[in-house]
Amino acid sequence: MSAARPLTTLRAIAAIAALPLLLTACGYGSDNDDDPKQAQVAADAKKLSVDEVRIGYFPNLTHATALVGVQEGILQKELGGTKISPSTFNAGPSEIEALNSGSIDIGWIGPSPSINGYTKSNGENLRIVSGSASGGVKLVVNPKKVKSLKDLKGKKIATPQLGNTQDVAFLNWIAEQGWKVDAQSGRGDVSVVRTDNKVTPDAYKSGSIDGAWVPEPTASKLIADGAKVLLNEAEDLWPDKKFVITNIIVSQKFLKEHPDVVEAVLRGSVKTNAWITANPDQAKASANKALEGLTGKALPTEILDPAWESITFLNDPLASTLDTQAQYAVKAGLLEEPNLKGIYDLAPLNKVLKAEGEPEVDDAGLGVK
């Protein structure tokens, strides 16, 4: 069985884009310039072609490349005298809106908003320039109510947002079982309950949902409250056990005008992923420290450890899986057939990878000409 990754509906985007750009999630969202490593720019460091680069990401473990890269000063080191100005977001559509408005230049973001942002602008606003993470999504359920996958029929299962990556994946999985659900309302053989990740644990504890198809660390939070893993998306649904959950986007204008800055950020991202791989425990602690600074609360060990283990950090954008996810969103009726030609520009990344002695990556035929 292969899974799809959800893509936000074009109709939903218009409504969601009205949300504030910076949200305080369970405290999500703040420009966290207080950490010395983040703000420190050597006095004699040479600036690149711009004074500062504005980057966006989520206070989420699937965005740990950005969390750790900023926290450890790895990204700043590569940028020299060009200062990082970070912003955090609680949802992909608001990050796309920030990119479109020029509030950020580069962002770590999921596949669904990347595709929707690109198609909505007729291919004129962004490029995907790198991968960042794979995996980290699970279907977890109340074991007293759900013993097997077939028991999901008639149950109430949460996803984070109408048309988001997990929502579309779940809708596709439901269709593969031969069950019917109205994608817009979530009503059908299974009730798809769109619930913000911040409140999903409370919804589970109250019994208003029977489970959830969610990213980490929400899945592990539910497990800590007694839920059981019924399905691991990467392990159970993708043939190569990998699919893109986070990639890096950049505004086309910024890429054209400041390629040196984009290359420096990508170099920092590649070096951060290498550091994460070589120092997993230290990297995990660093990501948790960053989360504590952004949300006001660190993740306890029983949540952090299993969540971290389910995520793979990589530079390959896994372009073919993004195309698959787009097609599943089309199948679910949440996206019109997209033209994704040109959504990728991997030349800067491949230049960095070659310099680092790493293999180049492929755009699955979706690269810019």
C-alpha cells in the first residue's frame, strides 16, 4: 500500500491565509533572537549580498534541521556577517503568506503548502531547493476502542487541518480501504475530525476522538496518554520507507537576487544534518532546548525519544514522493491537477553536496529549466 500526503485545498488556503503570520502555539511562535548563538555575528565577519536573511520554520521536531542549525549557530557560521532573522509559524499556509509578502525569504515547510503555494501563484512565487526530513507521522488510537485497522470504520480520527499533509494521507488511506468519506466535511465511514495539534491530546483524553493521524511529537504525546501505534506511515505505507515531510523553499525573487545567501543557508542545512547524524543525542537535546525557548516548555523524555527516532534527517527532497502526494490530493478532490514543472531548483544544493563530497540529488523531472 502506498500513502499520499495531504495537500491543502486551494479553497482552504484563502481562508487560512488570513490567520496571523506568527502564532503562539501552545505557545507557538516568536522571533527568538535572545539565544546568544542565534544572534552572534562576528564583528569582522564578511557580509554576503544582503544584511540579513529572514527564515521561517515550525517549533516542531520535523523541522529540527532549522531548530538545531539556528540553536547551534551552524547556519549563522555559514552566513558570516549576514544575520539570521528567524520567525516561527504554526501552519504552512501562514508561512507561504509570509513568503509571498516578503516577510521571510527562505522557509522549512511541508510538501502540501509548498505545492499549493506554487500552483496558486502559477509557478511564480517559490522554488523547493532542498529536502530536510522524512517520516515522523503515525496513526495512533485508543486501544480500548480500536484493536485493528478494520476497527477504524465508524470511529472519530483526528488530523491537523483540512487538506494538510496528514489529512490527505489519511483520506487516501481511507479510500484504499474502500470506505467513503466526504473530504470537505470529514463525514462518512470514518469521521475525520480536523483538530489543531495543540489540542489533540486533550481531545483524546476527553474521548472526543478515538485516535489521530498526526506528526511528531503529537503522536508520542498521545502515546504517553495511553494510545497505541496502529500504523507508521513511513514504515507501513511507502515502498522505500521514506517520504518528504519537510523541505526548504525560497522565494524566486530572493533566489535570483541573492544566490550566495541561498547557497550559504543550504550549506548550513547540509552541515546541520551531518551534525545531527553524527551526534544524535546532542542534536536531540539541542532541538528540545530550541523548542523550550520557542514554546516555553521542553518535551519530556518519554515523548522526545520515540518522536526523534521516527524522523530521518536528509538533504534529498525525495521529489518523486512529493509528486505522489500531489496526485493523492487530486484523487481526494482537494487539489486540481497541478503543473509542478519547475517547482524544484536543486542546482545550488547539488553544488553544496558536491563540495561536501556527498552524492547529488534528483528532481524527478520537476526541476526548473
